[in-house]
Amino acid sequence: MSFLAIAVRRASAFAPIRVTSRALSAVGTMGSMNISLSNNQRQFGADISRFMSAVAPEVTTEEVVEELPTNDNDDQLLRIRHSAAHVMAMAVQQIFPEAQVTIGPWIDNGFYYDFFFPETTDPETGETVPSRKLTDADLKLVKNVMDKIISKDYPITREEVTREEAERRIKEIGEPFKLEILERLEEPITLYHIGDEWWDLCAGPHVESTGKIPKKAVQLQHVAGAYWRGDENREMLQRIYATAWKDPNQLKQYKKMLEEAKKRDHRMLGKQLDLFSIQEDAGGGLVFWHPKGSAVRRQIEDFWKEEHIDNGYDLVYTPHIANLDLWKTSGHFDFYKEGMFDAMDVENEEYQIKPMNCPFHCLMYKDELRSYRDLPIRWGELGTVYRYERSGTLHGLMRVRGFTQDDAHIYCLPDQLQDEIVQVLDLTETILSRFGFNKYDIMLSTRPDKSVGSDDIWDAATAALEGALKAKGWDYTIDEGGGAFYGPKIDLKIQDAIGRKWQCSTVQCDFNLPERFELEYVDADGSRQRPIMVHRAIFGSVERFFGILVENCAGDFPLWLAPTQLKLLPVTDAVQDYCKQVAKKAAKAGIRVEVDRGNERLAKQIRNAEKGRIPIMAVVGMKEMETDTLAVRSRKLGDLGSFTVDGLIDELSRCIDEADEMTVMGEKEDVVVEEE
């Protein structure tokens, strides 16, 4: 069959599609399936294209999203948020003098402050008054007082004091949590004052005065509980979350983004589209992948595997548990014990369920003596790991206790490092763009104060990472001292359809594990040398990336990823067998296809398919069965016209292989349809 594709637009996998005027193309015919029809069936099965055209498609319109500033790229915004946090704490203590302040940092979209409200005693009755629980009404009162403080334009000033002087002042105002904070602070010790009214331990930075905070661009959002120092055995604090921007228009845009985010919540869509669930009877933070979600995940993982194999990686599998001694050798037991589940006893030995994959790859490397000619070695693994997370921190797929890392480790020579990093960045770009992510924020993090490895190796590795970024021509910022203790790293945040930033990909040099596991290779001169180890992940974790993906496309997966790509909608029971034959043929071609039960009127079947975010529907009546054709409808474009079965399968197969959206038009006839 040939197509005169007059109105074809090759759409990228996630590109919004605009409905335009569409020319029609002629289609060829295919051999009949030789199904006998009665005259009544022929009359009932007249062409249904007129009916399909009457049902409006769900059109995706393209909206330009203005990019909001971030703390990373706008120092003034960061200062506004930090100062607004201090103003909020001052307001809370003016209204509720018993409140004790703890910490109040800026965060990605605003700031928060944690407060402790102790029990008090009623001065008249002597009775104990329970600690205050902040309400929405309290937040309104706090915001009103904040506005007054801002309007008074108090200067915000910095004061450097000795540790002893800071301790004396803290004890004087009765703030025990500040004493704990002071114990961990390195000198110089600095205080920031709001006029002569209020002060707090703080390293800054801040705006010059409270009047520099745009009060109409500040909004208090909600109250949450938080344990002091994240320790459930310590005091329960009340955390006020807030957002702040440089002007009211930015706040308005942010609020609009929050509203859109609610509609895209992956937890809601996961249930609505039957993708996954968290079964509390099995335990929190453990994901159950339903058939539809598993179909999407399988496509994600298959694409990941194919790209890695094409780029010179060998795929490996490693166990889910190991002797506790392995985690002591790797250092995870010392540094990450709080994030690990308790060890289990196995024949009087302690075994640990794995929180990471890297020690297993180190053991595999060490299994034989390597030559410099063997390097680089690239091993990739979709390895499921388990980490202890408190129940209060769990959040859908974004924070779970069991998840699959798209882990890979590269063992290379020092002079191979930059080329390997470039290849990693190329692969990252290829994979992320396939899923519609083309905008990145990139951070290069350098050596912290406490680190392992020589100056020479740190300098060389940092230069290699920076050289790779320059070779790619990517813009990036430098986080001085923000690297891991074991090596410098590149972190990449992706931007989604509504402007949110998500941390996903990371590339990290590691000088620690090769030393701990005594990894070696024989160099050209016969000497034994340590390889450089590179940790890298592109998705971060499959679960989290899946959640981001669902929210990015609002559950409306592109054709190649959709759990059901084609749904056949029978107008009458008489065409059910024909639909099953078509479905079998499509499934054999690798298309994920369903047949509607047909117990609803056609309009209802179409609406149900639309709700299920199914990209392509084929309405089947008696005429379609007689002529071996399908009346095809796109969720995004509406009626596409009539296709032969083979023609539709060929076009869908092409679109799926190339991650295109189907926009080819079939034959259209202006014949009135009557539906029983």
C-alpha cells in the first residue's frame, strides 16, 4: 500500500501538536478477509467517518512557559528568600513569644522555618497549656505582621562575634536549639540583625534592608511537622513553608505552575491510568507495577539497554544482598548506615540488602588482573537497591524504599577520562531527548575541604570534567567545594513542560573505592596503577524518572511509549471476530492493542479511550469489516480517515520505531453514518 502523505508533520515524541487544515490522501486497498455479510449488516455498516468527525478531538495547545529564576542563577532572589525567612521568624516570635526558632534555610522555590512551641502555664489558673498548633488563620496573621516589618524598612546588618559571646546571648534569650546549632558552626560566628528588634545565627547572604523584600511577592503556604535534626526521638517542630519571588508576576506564574502540577500529579494519574500502586499492606515506599505501567517501563528499559550496548557498555546483573563485610570495605556501613536497612542473620553471618550497586562492580573488576589495554571497561546495570526512608518522607514514586538505579561504572586510565565523560554526556543527551527533555541546568562541583586523593588527581579529574562540558558547548555553573569527598562531579537537572527542574543525571569521579578495594591495572611499564572509577546515572532511578515523565506529559504518553497504542472500537457485536483478527495481526507486529468490549455506544467508547490517554483509535463497523479497513481516529488530531489494516499497521510501526506521532491522513468519504 502507498500513502500520498500530503499533510504529514513529523512530530517529535513529546511535541505538542497543533490542529491545522489537512489535505486528504488516497489509499490503496488490500485483499479481502473473505467475510460474508448480509444486506442488513451492509446497510447498518455504512461508513462512520461523518460520526467520527463530529466528535471533537482533545487538542494539545502549545503554551510558551516563561522560565522563572532560581537560587542558582539569581543571587538577588536567593537573598530575598533568605531575608524573608528571617522576617517570618521575627513575625512568629512577635505574635507567639513562647516560640523558639531553629533553622530557616532557602529551598528551591522559597524557604521554610522550623519552630518549637513548648508547653506553657496559664498565669491565672496555673494549668498546663498544650503546645500551640499553627493554623491557616495563624499564617494570615503572621503574613500581616511580616508586611508591617517589611514596610518599616529595617536595616539588615551583619555582626561577627566570638563563640563565647554568641553562647552568652543565646542563653540570655533562652533559645536552646540555637546552642546546638552553635556547637556545629565553624568560625567566624556571625549574627544577622533586623534593626535592633531581632537577630539570629546566620552566615548570610541577605538584602540590605527589609524594604528590599517585595511583600506582594511573598506567600506563606502551609504548615508541616518535622523532627529536630530529623531524629524521631527528638522534639517535634512545626515547619512553615513559604515562597518568595522578585515581583508579583513571578509569584503569579509560580502559583499557576502549582495548579498545573496538581493536574499532573503522578500519584493521581498513576491510579487513574492504572499504571502503578503503593500497597500499604505490603509496606510503604514499595512500588507495584501494574500491567500498563509495566508496559511503559519495559519500553524505557529496553531503549536504555539498546543505547548502552550501542555505546560500548556491557550489561551486568548483581545480587540483591551481600555479606556485611562488603559494605564495611566500601565504607557504606560507616558513612550511610542510617540509610540502610538492618542486617539479617544468615548462618551466623550478617548479610545486608544492598543500598548501592557500586561495590559489586568493584568485586567483578577485581576478579582478574587487568591490563591498561583492557581499559576503559564500561559496565551498566539496572540494579534494584533498597534504602531506609522514614515514612514521613515517602512520596509516590519520587521517594521510595526500593528503586532501580540505571547504574553504570567506567574504569579508565587518567588520559581516557575526558573522552569518556564526553561520551557519557553524549549518551545522556541522546536518552533524555528521546523522552522530550532538552533543557538542562548543569553544575560542576569541585573539591570540598574534606576529601580523599592527591591534589594532582583532583586537578586532573576536575579539568577533564570541565573540558568535557566545554567540548559539548554546554553552559554550566561551578559549585566550589560542592563535590563529593571522593571526587568531583557533574549534576544535571532537566526542565519539564511546566518549567520545574528535576535532578536526574550525574557523573562522578571516584578516587575512594579503587583505593578501598585495591583495584589495579598493569601499566605499559609493568607497574601497578589505580584506575579512575566513574559513577554515572542518567535517569537517577527508573521509578523517579517514570514519575517525572508522567507529570511532564500529564499521562499523555507519546505513541511509542503508550501502554495501549491502538484501541479497536466495535460498533456492533457482529464485528468482534474481525476486531480480534486485526488485534492479533497488530500485536504480531509489536503494537500494543486492545479491543473494546463493545457494550457501550460508540460515543462512550471514544470518550473512554480518550480518558485512557490512548493515542490511536480505530472504529470498526460493518463496512470496515467488508472492505478490510479501519476508520482511524487520533486522540490529538481527531478523525484521520480510512486505512487498510496493513496500511495502518505499517504506519504505526514506523511511528513507533522512529518515536513519531501519527499524522498521515487516510481516505475520507462524506457518507452519513447511522449508529444503532
